[in-house]
Amino acid sequence: MSPVTKERADGSVRPSRYRALQPGALIWLTVVWVALWGDLSVANVVSGAALAALICFVFPLPPVRMRLRVRPLHLLWLVLRFLVDVVVASAEVAWKVLTLRGAPRNAVVEVNLRTPSDFVLTVVGELTSLVPGSIVVEARRSSHTLFLHVLDARDEAGVERMRQATYELERRVVLAFGAETEPVDLPATGKERP
């Protein structure tokens, strides 16, 4: 999502500041406040709502408008495949740690995602970081690029396998959430069957 801009009198452009109270943010911040106090009382709810309104005015955020269309079967496949990936990667990392002689050959892999969606970039980055053996070291919103640190990538084939695994994860995320996450060019791999 690109920031909304306003043009100044001198012709320069600056990001727009949002002063509208967003009901979702107000409710969420109030719930967090009450949870932190651990006491559901009228005073806590009122003070939490007042603090939430103050936070929204002092630290305004652009409204988040995501038109997602959750596809339950694809979402189930995304979750199941993620759980399998975590278990398999955990076993692989444990085996490498126990049998590795010398220092592992790690790599930083650049993956240019094919979907121009900040939501997809975030979800793919989070899911990739949660799988043992890889972590996102940088995410570039401007080009929808992830830089992944990969454990024990010995050659170009290992790097390419990680890149393809990330593209397949991106495809599963797009299939699970649809709507505005639809890709510009996301060819079918033939491997994804929910």
C-alpha cells in the first residue's frame, strides 16, 4: 500500500497525516489496555478507550483496507504445509548440527516476489522466518524483495531450491487469501494441490 500524499503550497509533496479515529484500532488498543491491567472494570475500559484515542491522534496511521477473500481449503493447505515444513526443517537442522564437521556454508538468497502486495510480502516473510534454517534479514517493500539467510546452502542448486520453495509459499499464500493479493504474474507450478 503506497502512502497517501498531499501537495504543499510550494509544490512539494509530503505524506498525508491521518486524524480520523479508526474503530478497529480503538477497540484493539482498549482490549490490550484492559488485558494488561487484568481487571475488566468500567474505569479500565474508559481509561483504555481515552488512551487509545490519544494514541491514535498522536501517532496516526494510514487506514488499513484489505479486501481479502479467504479460501478455506487453500488456507487449510497453507497451514498444513507450513506445519510439515517446520517439522521437516527442524529435523534437517538438528541432523546438520549433529553431523556437521567444520563451519556450514550459509548463503543470503535474494527472492523477488511476483505479487505486488504488502500483505503477501509480510506473510511470506513471517512464515519463512518461522521455519528453522532460514530467516529474513531484509525485506524491501519498494521492490517486494526478501533477502533470506539460509543455513548450509552448499551450492547454487541449494540456493535455487530455497528460492523455488519461497515462490511456492508465495503461491500458497495468494491462493489462500485471494482478492487484492492476486499476482501480476504467478504461473502455476503444478505441485500445489490443496
